[in-house]
Amino acid sequence: MRFAVGGLLFEGNTFSPVIATRADFASKYLVEGDAVVARLTGTGTEVGGAIDEIGAARDEILPLIATHGGAGGRVATATTTALCEALLARIAALPPVDGIYLALHGAFVSQDSLDVDGDLLARVRGLRPTTPIVVSCDLHAHVTDAMLANCDALIGYKHYPHDDTYETGRRAVAMLRDMATGALKPALVACRIPMIAPAQNQRTRGTGPMVEVRALAESLAVGAIRDVSYFCVQPWIDAPALGWTVVVTANADGDRAAEVARAVAAAMWERRERSIVETVAPADAIRRGLATDGLVVLADASDCVGGGASGDSAIALDALLRHAPSARGAIHIADDVTACRALALQPGARLAVELGNRRDPAYGPPLAAEAVMLRAAPRHFTYAGGLMRGVEAELGDAAVLRIGGVDVLVSANACYEYADEAFAAAGIDVRAGKFVVVKNPMNYQQAYAEAAARFILDTPGPTTPNLAALPWRRIDRPIFPVDPATPGTPRLWRRGRGWTTS
């Protein structure tokens, strides 16, 4: 059999001022044609999984384009157009194929569109009206009408933290193969509840509401039910029809798919209060951390690069310098100006810096401080885990500064944290210090599982867990937790029928 494979991933955040360009995609991976196979074979990406699934059956792969732009505010119009047109041109030029697999995030926002994924899929379907199309999305996809209407199956990652992207790619191709042979006649159904949630309590292992929802979904994926995917949604997209969504693919049994979708959505609604996150003022977190023996994690999740923030907040560093001036610590701040200045100096040189807080006005003015240049840091590092396992990330100009007792990794590019790869590449031993500032809502929970204490900081930013504090304009209201008294009426989508409340 012949399967076309491609990927175009980006996670947008309409509250972030960051505009992503082609360079942001190229800094992770951006490959076309045969280079897709050469670059992504052996990685933990969805496309890497698809490549192996196709190869295991000795089928033929027709590679399209594969790229991941990470996260930001919106993608520049020119970049969006160029990437989409490159993918569509390759699809238009395909010979007859047995199926098309596309790895999307499900939250691609551009300067011109709140639903780039849906727009793209509509055009793909227009080019290939009868070819089976399977789409995989991040667990945080904003599943739209256009996405559902223009594919045969839509599946998501099962795990958060995301460590099953490779397996998701294999699942998608296996479904395509069954469609091509007639073993799967997909009935696609979705159920949405009026709810969004911060990411901190969405873990799918250990304890928490999503652990229980995942277990229910897996128990119901039997018989005619081929796949049950739950999408917690990117909660920082101010767009209509945003909400927690279940998508079920069944073999020719839409009624059973509807029952399962409703049951999983109802289970999450019953647990909605447990999704709320407790935050702590930075000064209080530092005070409590100093009274604790061992490593302390300060999670500045409001500046989460993986959710679209700029990665340049120095608020947590300022708090450390004020409330624990001699404590050892580590933090990563994106600041191309300071990184360039530091690299012009020899190790041991002193410099006055105005650090961070340049890209996003939510953080206030840059932090004025006295720093010591410790060393240059590598321009690149390789992710060891998560959905980017095996992918090389580009820091750009990068240096390690010492400010007070804190080792500050300063780099031109912001990079999402899956573990401590960037710190390790820069020679920073996080566990030798007292505090580590992380800028993610979830991955630190496993990366620093041994920490004596972990605090989610109450700081401003476009990825704040305090969703009610954001200036919503387009989102459908009421919605939990922005509106605590929201009624939990589910809505069901079926092909040809649209959305209903029955």
C-alpha cells in the first residue's frame, strides 16, 4: 500500500504577543520530501512512528512536509501561507494513494485565522475527496467543526506529559490501513462540554481527574469502538466553540460512539472542580522553600513557552534576588540582547544587565542587575524525552551568567522544557542548588520528581493557570471556570448532523 505522511504543528495562544516565523519552525525541524524520512526516522515524533509503522508492513511512504514550530502567539501570515502551500502542493502532486496521515497540533493560530488546522484540512479534502484521511492531534487540540468535517478519523495523544507521540503516529497509520482494506468503516462522533482547564492537574498517570478519565476511556475502547480520544484543549485561545472535547471513532456504529463520547465527557464534567490549580505568591513560595531541606521547584507556568508565552519573564529571578539573595538556583530566560553582550566578554567579566521582560509587556520592565559572565553555552541541545525525543533544538546565542546565587541560562531563543536538557547542555547542575525555576505546567512534575517541594507561582503572563483573569472577548460564555456556575450541558457532533444537545 501507499501512504502519504506529513506534519504541520504549532500551538497558538491569542493572549501572547509572540509572532512565530519560519525560523521558529526550522529551529526544531522543517523538512520536505525524502528529507522527512532521513530526519525523523528514529525520533519520538508522530511522523517517526508513522514511518516505522509503514516500514514494518513493507508499505510505501510518500513523504510530504514535516515541521513543528513549537508554541507562540500567532504564526506570521507569510510563514503560514508558505508552509500550507508547500504541503498542499505535494498532496496535489501525489499519485493515487491508499491514505493520507497528517500530524497536526490542533491549535495552529495565525495572524489571519483562529483555525489554520481546519482551513488546511478543508483544502486537503478538496484535493483528495475520496482518499481516507487520518489526523492526529495534541491532547490540547481545539477540535473545530472544520477539522471534524474534513477527515475520516481524528485521534489524540493519550498521555500528558506527552510521551506517546511516536505511538500515536503508528496508531494513525494502522487505522488508515484498516480503512483501505475495508476492515474499518469509520463513524466519527464528538462530544463537547463548556469547560477549559489549566494544565497542572491534567496528568494522565499517578493521581488526578484525568487519570480516572483516561481509565474510563480505555475501558470503553472495545468492540466496535476503535479509538477514544480526549482533548483538554489549549485553554489560552480566545475563540468561539472552545471547550473540553471527546472524539470517538467506531467501526460503523455511530450510536455506540455517541454513548461513549457522552460518558467520557460526563466523567470529566463531574471532576471539573479538581482541575482548579492553587498558586502561591513568589515571596511566600521562596520563604516556604527555604524552610525545606532539598531542591525546591518554582514553577513559573505563566511564562510557559510550550503554551505560547515568550520565555523571557524575569519575575521569578527578581523574587529570588529579593527574598533569597544568597541561595543557589537556576533559571532560563530568553534574551537575545543580553546573550549577545555576554558572549563578547571573557569568563569572569562583570556586566550590568537589563535582563528579560522585553518581549511581553505583561512582565514589566527588564530586571536591572549585576552579573558575572561564567561561560558560553552551546547553541544547540538534543531533547531526551517528551514529544521531541531525539530532536535537536536551537538556543542561538547563549551564555551562563551568575546573578546573586542564581545561574541564569540566557539565550536568543526560548525553548520548552521536557526535562533539564538545556540546563545540562549549558553545564548547570540544577540539583546542586536550592531552587530551580521552570517554565512549564507539567513536565517538571516528572523531571524533578525527587524535589522536596514544588510551588506553582502566582505570576502574570499569557499562560496563567488563573483562566478567569484573562480578558476574554470571543469565547462562548458561560464556560467553566471563567463562569463558575456554568451548566454542564454537553453538545454532540455527528457527520451530516452538526452539533446537537440531545
